[in-house]
Amino acid sequence: MFFALDDEQRAFGAAVRGYLAERFDLAAVRAVVEHPGGDGHPATLWKAMAEQGWLAVRVPEQHDGLGQGMVTAQVVARELGAGVVPGPWAATVLAGEAVLLAGSSQQQAELLPQLAAGELVATVALRGPCARYSLGGVAVRVGSHGRLTGVAAPVEYPSVAARVVVAARSADGGEYGLYLVDPAAPGVWVRELACYDGTTRLGELTLSDVAAVRLETSGSPAVAALLDRAAVLTAADLVGVAREALTRTVDYDRTRMQFGVPVGSFQALKHALADLHVGVRMAEHAVLYAAHALDAGLADAPLAVSVAKAKASDVALQVTGAMIQYLGGIGYSWEHEAHFFYKRAKREAGLYGSGDEHRERLAALTIDS
Amino acid sequence: MDLSHTPEEERFRGELRDWLAGHVPQQWHRPGFWASLDEDEAFRIRREWEREKALTGFAGIAWPKEYGGRGGTPGMKAVYDEEMVKAHAPATVNPVGLTFLAPTVMAVGTEAQKREIIGPLLRNEVIWCQGFSEPGAGSDLAAVSTRAVRDGDEFVVNGQKVWTTNAVHGDKIFALVRTEPGASRHRGLSLLFIDMHQPGVQARPLRQMSGASEFGEVFFTDARAPVTDCLGEPGQGWDVAMLLLSFERGASGVAQYTEFRRSYDEIVSVLRRLGRAGDPVARQRLARVLVELECLRYHSMHVLTEVEQGRDLGFEASLSKLQWSETMQDMWEAFDDALGPEAVLAAPTPDLDLTSMQRAAMWSRSVTIWGGSSQVQRNVVAERLLGLPR
């Protein structure tokens, strides 16, 4: 039994953490947050992500990648969450997952090396506005000659992506597939969506009879598999957010004096923080297990994915809310970074399935069958 | 990541499964079977069954052979825990001896104590009780007032213990007693082995809110114990007790997961029969429980990994206890909530008897108290793991 990261995976995480601490700290995050009109895509950070292999984690070695599993990918996602880091890392990695899942060998050979090297920024558009993250939530249709029409939102970084992987439904509604779209192509309209989480950039993608290339082997299973991988990477980011928010809150409450003692000595806070620590620990386990379940193709992978996303969503919301509360007034201020964590948790809690949605899936898996 | 067990451990699983298949009668699978028997009769059957199992070699799985164990790996112990629950084997009648006393004796006992205690314990020749809590010392364990005064080669013990598991079936009790008058609270304590079959020891059952009597109280009136029957040095009882409690808090996660997951499936089947399985609120509530149960399973893998890597669980045992005990309790609360007004009925429909599930649900109210209440565990997590000030 070895349910833990190996030395190499630990070292990878430490390298990401080390880079962020030195070169992209919360002051750098703030610069992105406070410039909502900007593209939210710092060039130096992207260059570093490419150079240090963060974008190449999942790409097979034959395509110039590191050939790592989802377990290593969640290590990176966790650190990016802990640093509330902006940029299209997750979007680009997920586009790569789509190509891995359903691209022909030619499509893989063309796209994966570019994605691994950071030369191609990409994103995914898997759901219609206000819909569910499931096949039924796809609101793009495939028309004649494989051209796409419909809407997808929210899409991460549509304005900087040079390629979008779009989930679309066949005209008769029976089959789903994944399609590559160039956002600069005729018939594509990107509308930026203002979002209170300043650590990302979101948009709505409207397609009107747009030329698209089908990822050759994609079908409904590939779309479902991509949604699961997206849920796990998002859960990992949430776990990073939660762990960091908890650590910062504990650090503050250890030294903040009121009534002549550190406020962290009060049981009202201690017990709540202890419960949150247990929760974060369990969420860490759940994300690690889900990533491994996908890598190893375990029979309970769908269940594990929903456990991870439900737990990570809940615990990140709880911890980031508690962070504001247990910092007191300063936690509610703009100048403190607590709101970066809180708002990112809010966005990601709903992304690729809220806790409620994943719980309903768990109910279906364990009650109905 | 590697979630598999070794081939040797899997071979062991096969052997154990075969033995259990031939030795667990079909009627024991029935939920509520044990609760339907007279408590003393149930105890006697389980005691004998477990003795036979031990004599076959399926006991003390990861303990050294020289003391009567099987000499297996921690992985084998995890396999054993899982298979026992899966096979509907009865729970041990010697839980405090097996889970808490034995590992503590292995850690700090003398060579003679290891030889005298472990083997008879495994074979159920001696049923052990734990004498920690007192009427005036619950969460504040250091407030124990049971006194042991030295008289030649013996201690003379006076006082009272309470919430003692198996009090009326016990043969010996390891009791936390005050041996050093005048020493400060934590310093003046010793852990003493006391024979319960003597005139100075009286045990009485305690009837619990569930109606059952797993616990009892034990009275000492000039009871005697040899001075050599001390675990650890006299005066070091607090440290030994804390070590012992860490085993209690870190109890086997995989066994608990397997048991609770079975209860979850039972709950689901009851809701189906009552036509409540489609209720969206009940579904959310149960799925919330399932999330915590699965986390408990992952956590047990983490714990086993730590043990196999030679690391001590330490204060993380408090985290484990919070997870399993709070989840168990919440699961049964979810059951009651989903049943609504029917929750309190012994049989909501003539062919659906809920009493054994209700007994388990009542029991779940105790698990967040014994072995250190959830409030005590939260203090430990906050102070020892998070480093918050005392």
C-alpha cells in the first residue's frame, strides 16, 4: 500500500510552490485582480509555466511532454490554487486532455507538442449558459458539413486562446463529440463576462455555422471523461485554495491579540478550525484518490471523481468563508487577500459540477443502482 | 501510488476467507441476530468462537510470533479487519484488550508482561476491562481519584471506575490509579493490572439509553494487586495512558468503512422499501454521508501507508477519530431525517423491523464521547496539529 505522492511528485510540487513564492506572489496576483480590463495572462508567468514543464505534465514523452498521470497534474493544480494564480493553465491542460482522449495520432502529433511548450494557448467550452455540466448541458449543435452553431459559457480565457475544444451534439441529438475551433474564424463571437473572481478571465462563446475539426475518435464517452478530468483538476485547485486559506487563518489567529490573549486560544475558534483541518485533509485524500482512480482506470473512478469534487467544493467554501470571519474586520477589506481565496472558491465550487450536482450523481450511483 | 497488497497478503486473504466461510453460520449474517440473543449468551458464543479462531492462527495478525501473534504485516492486519466485517464475523469480545492494551504492552511492557498478557488475551482466557473514567473524571482524566496505597509487595486499591466496557464479563482490569499522594495531577498516576475475581472488586452493569449494557461500573474496596503488575513505571501512568488512548483513537479505518458502508446500503434499502429513495433532500443528505465514508476509506489507506513507512500516527489519531465517529453519527441522523415520523417506530410496516438499526443509531450517540469526546479531539487537533495556543 502506498497512498501518497512519491518523491518526484513531491519535488515537482515544491518547485511550483517555490517559483510562485519567489516570482509570482500575492502582490503579482493583486496586479491582475486590480486590472480587470487586462487579459489576465501575465506573459512572464506563462513563459515560466512552459519552461518548467507545468504545461507538459500530461503530454506523453513522444510528444515532448513529461508523460505524467493525473496524480502529478493535481499536484500542479493544487499549488496554483494555493497561490490563487491567474492564467490559462487549467484551460490549456484540459484542451490537451481532450486531444489525448480523442485526437487521432496525427492530431496529437500536431497539437500536443505545442500545448506542452506553451506555444499554443487553448481552452475548453463544454456547457451552455446556466446548464448542467453533463452531456445534457451541451448547447452547441453540429450542422451540415460538421459546422457548429450554439453557445457555450462560461469559457476560461476565450480571448487569449488560439484554439477552443468545443463539446457539441449531433443534429439528431444522439451523439456528442469534441471539436477544435479557431476563435478567430468567421462566425465566432466572444463576449467577455465580467466576473468577481479576478484571478481568471471568462467569456461567452457564440458560434454561428462555424468551421470545426472533429477530434477524430471523440464521442459521448470522451466528453464525459473530459468532464471528469476537469472536475478533478478543479477539485485539486480548490483543495489548494482551502489548505492555503486555512494555514493563513491559523497563522493570523495564533498572533492576533484580543482580551489580552491570542484569539486562537479561544475554543470557539479552535474547534471550528480543527473541523476545517479535518475537512481539508479528507478533501486532499479524495482528490489524490480520484486522480489515481482515473490514471489506473479503477472501477469506482466516477464515484471517486464526484466524491472529490463535492468534498473539495464544500470545504473550500467553508474555509474561505471562515477565513474572512476569523480574521475579523481586516478579512472583509479589499486590501487583504482573503477575498482572492473566497472568490476563487466561489467560482470553482460551481465549475464542472457543484457539490449538489455531484452529490446527486453519487445518489444515482449508490441509491438507484 | 500503489493501492494493492502484496501477494503474500493476498494469499493470507484467501486463507482467512476460506476459514471464515466455513465457520460463520448463515444466521449470523442476519442484521439484528446478535441483538436478538440474551446478552450473556451472545457473549459466551462469541468468546468461544473467537478462541477457536485464535487457536487456528487468525489472531494477533501483526504481532510477533514469540508472544502468540501471527507475525504478519500491517497490510495483513488491514486485510484481516476488512475480511472479518465482510464475512459478518462477530465483533471481538475483548476489544479493549486487543486494540488498546496489547499494543501498549508491546510498546512499554516488560518481557514477562508481554509473555503473560498477549497469548491469554488472544485466546480469550482473560477478558480485559479498561478502568479510566470515574464519576469525577471524564474528559478531565487527570482528575482520577481511585487510590492505590502500597502495603508490602502489594497495592491496596479503593475507588470507583465507570463506563467500563465488559465490566460484568471482565477477568482483569487495567486501571489508572493514584499511587503517589502529593504529586501533581498528571504525575501521581500509575497503570495497574487488577484481578477482578476477588472480594474487593465488584462490577455492576450500566443500562444505556439503547437498553443494552455494553458498559458497567467497577467498585474497588481494599482490592489488592502485586506491585509488579504495573504497566510502565509507577508514577508514569499518565504517559502510558496517553499512548494507549492514541491506539484507541486510531482504530482500524478499513473495518469501520466496511461496516458503515454496509449500514449505508441497509439504510438505502429501507428507504427504497418505504418509497423515500427518490426524495431529493434525502438523496443529498445520504450522498453527503457517502462522501465522508469514502473519505474515511481513503484516510485508512493513508494511515496504513504511514504505518508501513514506519511513521507514527501520533496526534493525527484524533483526526481519524473525529472523521469516523462524526460520520457514523451523521449517517444515522440522516437515516432518521429521511424516515421522518416513521423514524421512531419499531416497524413502520409489518414486514420491516428497524430495531437493530435503531440500536446501532443509538450506539452512534456514544462514539463521539468515549475514547475522548469530539470536543477533546478538536482541542488536540487545534493545539497539536495546527499549533494554536492553549
